Amino acid sequence: MVYTISGIRFPAVPSLHKSTLRGDRRAASLPVFLRKNNFSRKILAVKSSHDSDSPSSAIAESDKVLIPQDHDNSASLTDQLETPVITSVDAHNLEDLTMEDEEKYNIGEADSSYRQIEDGLGSVASSPVDVDIPAKKTSVSVGKEVKIPSVEAKPKTIPRPGAGQKIYEIDPSLLAHREHLDFRFGQYKRLHDEINKHEGGLDAFSRGYEQFGFLRSATGVTYREWAPGAKSAALIGDFNNWNSNADVMTRNEFGVWEIFLPNNVDGSPPIPHGSRVKIRMDTPSGVKDSIPAWIKFSVQAPGEIPYSGIYYDPPEEEKYVFKHPQPKKPKSLRIYESHVGMSSPEPKINTYANFRDDVLPRIKKLGYNAVQIMAIQEHSYYASFGYHVTNFFAPSSRFGTPEDLKSMIDKAHELGLLVLMDIVHSHSSNNTLDGLNMFDGTDGHYFHPGSRGYHWMWDSRLFNYGSWEVLRYLLSNARWWLDEYKFDGFRFDGVTSMMYTHHGLQVEFTGNYSEYFGLATDVDAVVYLMLANDLIHGLFPEAVTIGEDVSGMPTFCLPTQDGGVGFDYRLQMAIADKWIEILKKQDEDWKMGDIVHTLTNRRWLEKCVAYAESHDQALVGDKTIAFWLMDKDMYDFMSLDRPATPRIDRGIALHKMIRLITMGLGGEGYLNFMGNEFGHPEWIDFPRGEQQLPDGSVIPGNNYSYDKCRRRFDLGDADYLRYRGMQEFDQAMQHLEEKFGFMTTEHQYISRKNEGDKVIVFERGNLIFVFNFHWNNSYSDYRVGCLTPGKYKIVLDSDDALFGGFNRLNHSAEYFTSEGWYDDRPRSFLIYAPSRTAAVYALADDLEPALLDEVEPALADEVEPEPVDP
């Protein structure tokens, strides 16, 4: 029997599987990634031959679900139960309990292990679940005793879907689109319920990596793969000399292929750790060898172009053990966006170990509290920046081993840094040899069939979020990185592409709500994002989720229980685009009101991460802010031993002001791409060869050079270069926010945006920010309004000599407020506002001597400030 909901098909009862025992086997070769040879770094960019408009060739079972039962001698579901139960109940009667009964007995979506026993293990559930009555510790006697450390420990639970109606209280304008929003929430709620009913809840459903892929037990290795389109399948690899007749797999009615390999006679595992493995399938598209979809590690072997899957199961003594607790989620999020491979000053691919030892301490010193890492999921094409993922559960082997990655993350935690992963669930590599594309020989396996499953601009495949097994795969993938590697959250890439069938291409979002809630919205994708946020925030309460959405989708950062999509933050992508637009204009054409509007144009109660530029602006074909401002002068006039040009002086001054006003007004979080804190010169260009397009035109390569695929941190550290001052300013800016928390203060007021003076004044908390963007005019006795009376002092000055400025402000000066309304503020004080300068003023009562030393460092040999002309 098969039930259906929203196009998703799944069985009511799982099947049992057979196992076939085989004799001893030994690997004839050394594990690939343990060889001393350097791997070939050839680039793979294989296109599939599918017709994007052809109908799907997937068979009917392709969207069915399997809740597999492991062999007695392989990993058992009962070995995985960790949920405490407070009373004794019969598993058969669980579905008859009312909501009040569930609350009484602490039975919820996350506490659903017994439902998992009933629905996922068939006859096993016929035995009652015996549980000790309330005590300090309880245990569940279902094959294995589970110890509960303490009743005081706060349980991690995935919340029940709420009513989904609060969004209308927050924004009554949404009522006009209530039909769409209620339908969306209804789909989310029904899917939630069906996962509870048939999978034991999101907790169990998101542990697909414990049921698929390679599963090690005391007696052998089980391998399972969902490939309903395949006609036959065999596990091949170094361990059986790639003999497709040696280990033939069996298929169940749900399209899941399986094989159990017993240990060798001496007790050693049947597949050696580090050896290459693939699955060979006879498919509708022919015989093909594929990397297992759930593979945990893959490498490019010497002399080969396609990657090979690696059976990764190191001995206990080689597994990395985390030593440091994960940091708590900070109130203000200051993110350092980075890429491990290009994080070396040298033209090479850097490693997890070097990033751990060299880059993480730098990030900490700069004052950031989170590092966002790109290109973690394995991607065969290096120049894709990690966005064409081929192996979703495998960390990139270019940078080291999984244990190296764990060590790097643990070091970040030791430093108090959150580690956010740039996760790609919006699309997948088009590769057929080492990716998911045409995995079982059909066009619609993990992806939409035909043109809907192909992203014409990215040349990649698009997931079918209405498929039960795709949901299992992606939700399990998100959990895997949090569970196994201790990541502290995600930046979800390409969310706009996910949420709309037009993918945001050739569409301009004007803010009209009909653009968000209509036939162009992919409700399945939005519901997947809601489930993912439920899962992440329920099981990992301190985890952070950030969505890359350029459309401005309303409810994006509101809780799912209230009817929202559930993200913590939205990337405020419009800000970077606005700065590029402004930088193309003459100074006199900069509009203060336009700048302020763009920085503050965000939805109430929905938090944003602001940035002046990210990796997007640093790529070849675009220019960083520093390069827009200073262009070729950066090559010859950044040394302090020669005079600066007017272009350099202007560029350094505006670079600092742009970053500070973006942090000051742009959102509740801030992001910087590595190297941009000191105005990294030039662009990013990954090593690549010449590329010939279908129309015959040729895109020239760069001879596979790494020269522009690195970060010259030495430039920011050199005290004889002007980059140093820009880096010092960015560091002071981060530490100022750390001390005052101005990004998340409730009080924000913009008192001045004067087009004639080119001045912007605003308050964040008790801080007063003053920006004079005028290219020539400096203003003496310039009055600025404020709310709080008292004595103010400068705590950050972009014109400080330490920051490469002209030292025109007196930092020892004290500024006293006077009563009387000015700029709609009840009080004001007089300042000196030099041209192209930003200054931040704080109440002296809020300052401590040590604080002034930190946020406004004064060098002993600093030039004495010029006196202020009264």
C-alpha cells in the first residue's frame, strides 16, 4: 500500500532484506589517499547528455521511501535509540494516545523512538517498550540500554508545528495572500505529520546516513543505495579488484540496493580503510560506475580525472576527538567569510591544517566571532568556488582529510569562533561520473526531470524537493555536518533559486507581495527550508542559519511555528549591489538618502547580515571596493616610502567609511570576505585552462595559474604599506562592536542625511555615528543631535594616523551636550567633521580606561593631533 501527499509517495510498511555472506577478501593495493604520490589536480567538468526537455525516465518506485531494517550483524536501529521515555507503554497503542496523553508521557515529535520502532522495524515493535518509572536516570530496554545522563539536562526537541498565524499579526499586509500562505503552512504541517507517522519524526528521518551508504558493524559492512532506475548493481573497488561479479547487490521493492560483506576470517574489515569504491549499475542509460551517493570521502586518484569514492573508516586511534565545547550563539554576529584552498599567501591550494594554524588566529585577532567557510562539500571542479557539489557528505579532499577538518573546527571553537558552513542544497553538479546527475541512469532521480531540473545559467541540476528520498537525503546532509563535524550552523546558498521556479533569473523584485506568493513560488522548496530550519534549531539550539535570498521574501526570518520560513538571518545582498552602483558615480552624485534607504530597508523583526562586499565582488570579471576606488594606483602607490596619489587618499578614506556605515546601519550581523578588510588588490581567478563554448567561441584560460587564487595577508601585515592602516581600522571596528554591541541594540535613529553637506548622522544605542562624505568640505562647530545628555568622547576615528588618515581630530577632546531640539533630537553637541571622515562618539560614563585603549589605540610615536580650529 502506498500513501500520497503533495506528490510524495511512500510505503506504509517497510520490507525486510536478505543478506548474502561471502568469504574472506583482502585489498590488493594501498589505500589511495594514503599513498605518498601527489594527486593529479586535473579539473573535471563533464556535461550530461540528457535532453533537458525530455520526459522523466524514472520508474514509478523512484519516489518511494524505504525505512530499512539492518541485518542482525550490521548496524541496528535499536542501537541508535537515545530518547528518554518516562513511562511504560505498549508500542502498538501509541497511535491511540491523545495529545494530552502525549504531553503527559512526554511523547513528542523528537521523543518518537517508539514510533520509529513500530513503523521502522516491523515485528520488533510487537514487544512492549519497557521503561523504568521516573528516576534520576532512565533506560529503554529495546535491544540495548540507553543511559540518560541527568533529568536536569535540557532535551533537544524538534518543536511541533504551531498555528502558523502570527505572521498576520506581524505584517497585516500578508492577509491579502492568506490563501497561499495557509496552503504553504498546511503542506509543511502535513509533511511534518507524515514524517512523524512513517519515519518516527524528523530526528529519525534526518539520520539517513545511519541507514544508507556504508555501515560498519562488529561483523562486517552493509552498503545500501537508493537507485530505483538501475536494473542491476554491484559494489566494486580495490577490495575486490573491481570485479563486478564478486559482490552483486540485491534490490527491494522500493528501489534500494543492498549488500552485506562479512569480516575477513581474521576479523579484519572486508573493505580496508582508505580504499577506492564505486557502485556499478546497469541503467536505462547504459552501464555506469558511480561514486556512492552517501560517500563520506572522495579523492582524485593519481592519473585519473573523475574522483573515486573512498571507504573512510579509520581505526579508533586515528579518529579525531573534539576537545573544546562549541561556543554559544553570539548576540552580534561578525562573520569572516573564507575559503580554505585560497587562504595561503603562496600560489597553492592551502590545507585545513594551515588554515587552523595560520588563519584562525588572525580572524580571532581581527575581532570577528564567526568564520564562514566555503567549498567544504566535495566538488570536482575547483573553479566552481565549491558551488558545483559532487559529493554532498564528503569534505573536500583537496585540503586534507576529514580528521584534519575536525581539528580545524575544534581549534576555532577553542578560540571562541563559530564555524558556519556554506552549504549548497540549491543545486548540484552536472557531472555524471562523480556526481548525482543521472545517478541511476534516469533524468528524474534526485532532480526534476526535463527543463525544470536544469539551471541554464549555472549549468547544474535542480533538486526535486517534493521527493521523499530527496528530503531524507538533504535533511540528513544538513544534520551530518552538524553532528559529525560540529559545525555551528549554515549559510544556505542560492535560496532565491530554490524558492521560485524562475530561480530569480531575468526577474526584478519590486517588493510587490504577489511576486512572492503565486504560481512562480516553489512551495515544495520553501517547505523543505522550513523543515530544515525546524531540524537544525530543534536538535542544535545554538546553531545559526543564514539564507542567501536576494528577493526579500516576507516571513523568511520568522519562526516556522508562526508561519515563517525559519531562518535566523537573511543576507542583505542589495547593499553590495548598491555600493557598486554608487562607486560608478562621481562624488557629488552620491545621494545620502539613497545610501541610508538601502542600508535600512529591511523587514521588521527579520534579522539581516550586512556586507559591503563578499566573495562575489572579488571574482574575476568584477572588482572589489578597493579596486573600484583605487584601480591601477594600487600597484605603485601603496608603499609609505612614496607620496600617495589623490586617488589613493580618496580610496583609503572611502573604503573605511563604506565598511563602517554598512556595519553601523546595515543589519544585525556583518560579513567580510577574507582579505577585503585591508583592501586586497586585484581579483580572484581560479586556475583554469582554455574553454571552448558550443558556439565555437573560446574563453581564454590562465594556464592553470594559482597566482590570483590566494590571499596576500602579508600585505595587510606589512607596516611599510598603506594596506596596514585599512586592516587596523577594520580590527578597531570589530572590537568597537564587540564592546558596545551596536548592531543589535534596539535603539536606532537617523537624525541627519544632508545632501548639501554630504553628512549622515545616526544613533545606535548610546553611540553617535557621524559621516562626512564631502570630498572637500570640513565642518567646524558642526551640530549633531542626540538623545542622551552628558559628555561624549571619540571612540573610533577613520582619520586616525594609525588607520592611514590625516589625524585631524583631537581624541582628548570632550563634547558636552546642550538642551534644545535639533534634528528632531532633544539635545545636541558641536563637533569638527573633516572631509571624508567617519567618527563614533560614546558617552564618557560608558567608557572605562581599558576600553579606550582597546577601541582607540594610540601609538607612542603617533604624531600629535593638530588643534581644532574653534
